[in-house]
Amino acid sequence: MAEIKVLIEGIHKFLDEGKLRICSTVTLIKSDKNILVDTGSFLDKDKLIEGLKKEGLTVEEIDIVILTHLHLDHLINIYLFKNAKIFCKFNGKSSGQFHIPSEECLKRTEIEDNIKIAKDVEFLLTPGHTPDSISVVVNTNKGKVVIAGDAFPKEEFVDLESQEFLGYGQDMEFDTEEEAQRFLNNLDSREFKRWVEEK
Ligand SMILES: [Zn+2]
């Protein structure tokens, strides 16, 4: 069974000065390979290196990095992992890309549901937040865990039935940033619900 450790907890918060503090969750999977899911924000680089150190790992020892999608707060520290294969999907297409450092070239591979990338670790396509969002399904001794990137924008979102969905044609003027954010979150959940229903 694989083990999972959250190295950095994600944050998406407006600070008092109107600035947005934003960082993806960064998750380590220990299987037959060392896998990192998302890499966090630039400001969290040291925290990330420190988190790996606590797990007895260096950036060089990460074998695979999976980017759940290509928003900056998920990908900006990717350059640290020079020995890793990088998996991401782009432009909503099924093909992704990985880097094989020893061959100094880029190769493409299909990223689809149920493709196994290590022991007890596989992909699950979860479009909604972006068309090309992917999740990672991990078998652990506590059961199946899905690392879903931004597919779940908030905790309450886990209960899809409790979500209120806004209709199309909504007036796009917002008085506050919170209101705008609320609209975006609901937009995500609506798209996600549609995707779940289609499946
Ligand atoms: Zn995002």
C-alpha cells in the first residue's frame, strides 16, 4: 500500500490589504516511487524543501511530479525536480507530457482514467476547475484516497447535493471580491456536478 503525506496545506485567501495569498496543497506519495502531487507557490519553496527533508528526501529523490492542472500556484516550483518525470495534461486534450532527463527529450503519453503510474497510484480525469484537471487515486491502508487538486474548491463541496448552482446569464457585476469568489466556486461545483452526472 502507498503512503500519503501532505507537505503543504493549500491556501486561497484575501489578505487585509486586498492581496490574494494563494498556494496549492503539496502532497507526497510514497510507493515504489516517490511522487509529488503539485508543487505550491514560489513563496513556499523553502517549506517544500523542508517538508521533504522531514520525510528523509531531497528534491533529487523525487521520481515523479504530477501537476493536477497548470495554474501557477501548482506548478511554479517544478524546476526544482530535475530528476523527475513530469505528468500534466494540457488544453483539455487527452495527451500529456513527461520529461525523461536521461534521454534529454520530451515524450508524450496518454493520460487517461485508470492509468497506473506506480504501485497503488493511478490517474482519474476530473475536468471542471479547468478542462484538463487530473486527480490521483491512491490505495492506502486507510482506503482509497483521491488527491483532487482544485476540483473541490471548498470543504462543503464534498456534498454535491448541498450546493446551490447559479444559472447562466447571471449578472457578472460583483460588489465585493468575496461575492466574486463565491460565484467562481459555485461555477466550479456546477461544472463538476455535470461531469459527475455524465460519468
Ligand atoms: Zn487552480
